[in-house]
Amino acid sequence: MAPSSFFLAFFLLSCVSATDFPVYLNNFTYVCDPSRLSDLGLDVSNFVFCNKSLPLEARAKDLVDRMSLSEKTQQLGNSAAGVPRLGLPSYEWWSEALHGVTSSGRGTHFDQAVPGGTSFPTVILSAASFNASLWKNMGQVVSTEARALYNLGRAGLTYWSPNINVIRDPRWGRVMETPGEDPFVVGTYAVNYVRGLQDIEGQENPKDLNSRPLKVSSCCKHYAAYDVDHWYGVDRRGFDARVAEQDMLETFLRPFEMCVKEGDASCVMCSFNKINGIPACADPRLLKETIRGDWGLRGYIVSDCDSVQVIVENNKWLGDSPEGGVAQAMKAGLDLDCGWPYLSYYSNYTLNATKIGRIKEADIDKALINLYVLLMRVGYFDGSPSFKSLGKDDICADVHIELAAQAAREGIVLLKNDNATLPLSSNTFKNLALVGPHANATEVMIGNYAGPACRYISPIDGFSAFAKVQYAMGCADVACASGSLMTPAMDLAKNADATIIIVGLDLSIEAEGRDRVDFFLPGHQTHLVNEVANVAKGPVILVVMASGTIDISFAKDNPKIKAILWVGYPGQEGGRAIADVVYGKYNPGGKLPVTWYPADYVDQLPLTSMQLRPDDELGYPGRTYKFYNGSTVYPFGYGLSYTQFMHQITTKVNSIDVKLKSRQYCRDLSYEEGEYTTPQCAAVLVSDMSCDKQFEFEVDVEVRNTGSVDGSDVVIVYSRPPRGVARTHSKQVIGFERVFVPKGQTQNVKFVFNACKSLMVVERNGYSLLPSGIHSIIVNDDEASTPIQVNIH
């Protein structure tokens, strides 16, 4: 959504009654229900598109062929008008399910009968769990509630989630929506969450994947190189992301490729911004050639809302008219145009664009066939008997609420724990001072693209289960513009057995349409923390509720602050999860999915610079753990536990031998200046390799819990390229696994990697290459490592 209409849109929606939303009538079964069509005076036998024995594409073509040109154009926006004479009802494509079914968009609504759904933690916290099976389970719960809402006439079957943009710079306002800064981790999240939303058990791999039935449709967004919203006057509607092909392939496209090829996502949403001068939603290379051609998308491509309008009115792309903008987007491969709140350029201008010869009617037909095949796959035309029984009891079910709590627990990251202060004992720490602007947080815990939730368990609620709680805000709100409320908070801390200070950010600081300008706690929050810590009688635990990077070096270095937890925005059960961790009911095991930079990072490079690699001439330190060359407050992958783990690689990794075949050649590779021995054959082009099992290698990691507490450990495996390869990553994640290890015991984790993917580098010229030489396989923070030799001859 464009910022100029963002807040207006929310105002408009707040003024719209539930009856103004597209409602999928409670007695609506499915389009081709014979009794339904009979009630409309129609005979199902007359409609070939209702013949289930035919291929889906043939059925969709029959439906489209029956429409007039005018009727066709009214189906191309998110609020599709339907064709009553064919028994085709209106359909709202736009629903959201980022971390639960939400009221964002126009396709879903809640009311007194169904007041809310399960709201999981925002994505950045769930990502910190590094638990792929959790991500898939969350998707399964969300799709179950989505199906139940559909049956109740309150939702559609197409969900524009997840957001899988890599966090290039944590100043971006939408950090909470995404799985972190590593493209492989982000892509793995996408694959699992999408599979959870879409997959129907037992029907994951039919003979014809093009007709694979789906539980609901999932859409990976925002494609691509989108991570600037509104920063010092630079707005996403006009922003031109200048991206090197190397960065595009290595970082910005990789999660989307995984989402489509491994997750089998049925939709991709293109973004507002231009990329190297071309609007993303009008670039045939990005859409038609890459998503649909190279990656084989089985589904549809949709614009972020108003993107086609932005192409014409903001970007003034090619100086074109609205009809020309529509033609450019559709020819590039854009099937559906979202208009916010009610305007769709496709719906308004495609008819005339066809009449004046800017676009062929056959192009419209192709887009509509993609859309209707998808709706057939989700059961909109033929029904989905296996989900027919889902209803109100399947929304906010106890098992769903428990999973939301577990997701929050697993994501919480323990950043500091001096002298094993945590966990607190409920026998010793019976009187708590709970202070700070988020100490009584409720709705703030669910972030954006959320709610309403089933319920809200605030930190006060959570800690009250373990101790007597006394509460003082300390600040009037997150902005904490005044220190006038600090005295009551300090007075409580002077007498409490322990003091919990909960600070952070909220949607007034970081949000869609609102990028950050610094990494500090707002207003007087830092002062509040220091003043309360100075007078506290018992240990002080700092809890940070925010999406990511905040420079809390002052607390990290303060000996009076014994422990620090990062809790993201922990969802509806957040207060319970935080208290469970503090009091040891759950042993934290989360790891940071983003680098926490020092405050002066924001002065070293602008948010609008898209490059990831350091630039010595400009003084840029690089971005993400893969390229950043400066100091950190906390590094990517950091996180403590109440126990201790030791890691050992127990397998000796064999060398990889690549024997060049005919028409397979050695490739040049850039090397740094220095005393590096350049191999006789520097590298081989990955696309020239078969990349089959002969290039696989195993890494077995032994995880030993040497402490006195059961706990979960996250094993992150990296690869490091041979020494001397120029301008490449320092290391890259190639695999990870969360594993539970009882105290005193050992678990073995087996990884299988393919050299083509796991040892690959992307050269400046855009080639993906497998370098020869000695690569390193590393576990966590260089705790264990083993070399692997690649020989190319």
C-alpha cells in the first residue's frame, strides 16, 4: 500500500461495516454445486467448466471463453465482480495470513460471532526459533482457521503471505514481518510456511502438479529487492533500487526461487519499487521469464496494491497512459491487479487498452485462466469435502493457542545472563516489580498484519502465575517523552525481590510506511532502565520487545542488569511465554536472525544504498553477517541457554572431485591481492554441472548437553569459501536444525549437502560458480569446523 493512502485506508476500513465487505454467503457451497446453480435458474450440465473429468486448464478456458470482453476485465482486480449469468459469484482475492488469519485486506472479517483468530508471534521472532517444523505447523494451523472462516462466510481462500524479503538493513520498518537477514534461512522459512498453508496430507505430490489441490493458496511477497518504505523523504512508490546482478541473484531472488521451486507457492506478489530503472511489476524478465519460465510457477502473479497505478502516476514509466501502464504490466506477466482501497487499474483501464490496441484479448484470457485454475485447485468451484466440517470450534482451539505460546517460547533469545541469574525461582523471588512501557502490553505484542486475537496474555498476566506483581509504567507510552513517571517505578524496584523492565518499540516507531532513523530506545527509555537498575534491591532483568537491532550496549555493560531477553513481538501468548522463560518453565534456545549493529552504523551508510558488500572508498562497512566488517552489539546467530552445549563434527568430509566433460570449461574467479595460489582451474559453472548425488557430502554433528538442565540447541552450519576469493561472503548458512538434548546426554544431527548449492559463490558477472580449493564447514560460531577440498580437473 502506498503511504499516502495507507492511513486513509485504515480510516476508511474503520468506517465500513461488516456487510460492506465481500461476504461468502453462509449457504454458499461451491460454484459448481448443482443445487446452487438450480436455485439461480441454471443447469450445471450446460457448463463445461463444471465438468470435473476435464483438465483444469480446459475448464478454466471454457469459463473465460463464455465471458464478454467487458466481463473479463471486471475479474482482473482483487475485488472480482463475478458473472451472475454464468453463476460465477464475486470474489475478493485479498486476504492476509502473515502470522495468523488477519483482518488486513478486504477478504477476511471478524464479528461478534467470530471475534478473533490465533495470533502467532510476528515472523521475526518465529524465525529466531530456527525450527522448520514449527514454521510448517504454524502454517497448518493458520490454514485450518482460514478454511473454517471460509466455511463461515468470513474469508476467502487466497492469502497474500508470507513476506520473504531479506532484511538488508534493520532500519526498514517492516523487519517484524520477515524471517531475517540470511537468504537461505528466509527461503527455508518460506518453503515450510507455504507448505503448511497449502499442502493437503496425502496429496502433496500428484502426477500432475499443475492440478495439485490446495488447502488455501499462499503468496510469497514482495518480489523483489524491496526494503525501503519511507526514509527521509524517500518513498517506496518512487524508489529505484539500484542492485548489482551479483546481489540480486545471491540475496534478493534466492528466497523467492526456493519459495516457488521447493515450496510450490501458488502466487508471487511483485513490489512497488523500480529495480535498476524498471518497475518490478512491469519487468518481463523478472515476471514472465524468471518466475514463470525459469522457476515454473504454478499459479498467478499479483501486484502489491496500487503498484500498477504507481507505474503510471508516480514512476511515469515510459510517459505512458493508464491504458499503456496496464498493457506493460500484463505483457510482463502480471495476472491480477490489487487496488487499494477500491481502485484497480486493470478493472478500470483494461477494456479501453484492448479497444485501442495496446493489448490483445488473448493476453487477458491467459491471465484469467491462471486465476481460475488456481481457484479450482483450492476447491472454490468443486468444493473440498475434507475441510467441509471445519467451523467455529476450529478457530482459537486450545491446541492452536498452545502452539502460539510454544512459538513465542522457542523464539525468545537470551542475550545476557550474568552469574546464572536466570531462571528465577518462584520460591525465592515472590515479589516482582514489573515496569516499563510494555510491562502491560497486549495488542502491541501482535504487531502488524494481525488480529484481532483470540485473547491477550500480557506480561502482568504471565508473571502473576509465578509471583506477586506490582506494576508501574515508568513512561506514559513507548515514545517516553517525559521522565515524570519514573519515580513510582524506582520505588517499586527498591523493595522487590526482582525487577523486570520491559522496553522497546511499537508500530509508531517501526511499521509499513515508516522506516527507522536510529537504533536507540525511544525518548527516556534508556534513562528509565538505568535509573531503575541503580536503585533496585534485587536482580534486574531487561526485556526488549521490538523487531530487531537496538543498541543496548549500555545494558549489556551494566553489571546491575543481570540478564537481557529479546522477545520480538511475541503474539497473543507473549506474556505467558516471557514469564515461562524467566522462571525456568522453559529453557530459551532462540538465536538472533539479524545482526545487532552499534548505533553509529546508521551514520556510515544510507538505507537507500542497496549494496551488501563493503565499500572502502565510501566507508560503507557492508551489510548482514555475510559481508559486514565492523563490530556488533550481538552477532547473527547469537543466543544463550540455561545449560551448556558442546559441538563436534564427527565425520571426515571427503573431497569433491569435478571431472570436466566436453563443452565444460574452467572459469575465471576474482582473487584478492596477496600471496594466494591461484588454482590451475579456478572454478566451474554450476549450471554446467549435473549436481546429482555424486556432489553430495554428509556432515554429522554431535551435540552434547554438558550442563544441568534439559534444553534445545540450534545447530547452524556454515560454509566458508577458499581463502583469497575476492568480494564474496565471509561465510553463509547452508543448513540448520533445532534439537532437544536432555542434560548430560548427546544427540547426533546429520546434514546432507550438495556442493552445487552449499559451496557456491556468485561472481561479480552474475555467474554461479563452484570454486576449487579448500572450503570450510563451520558449526555455529567457529566452535567446530572441517575442511572440504574441491578438485576441478
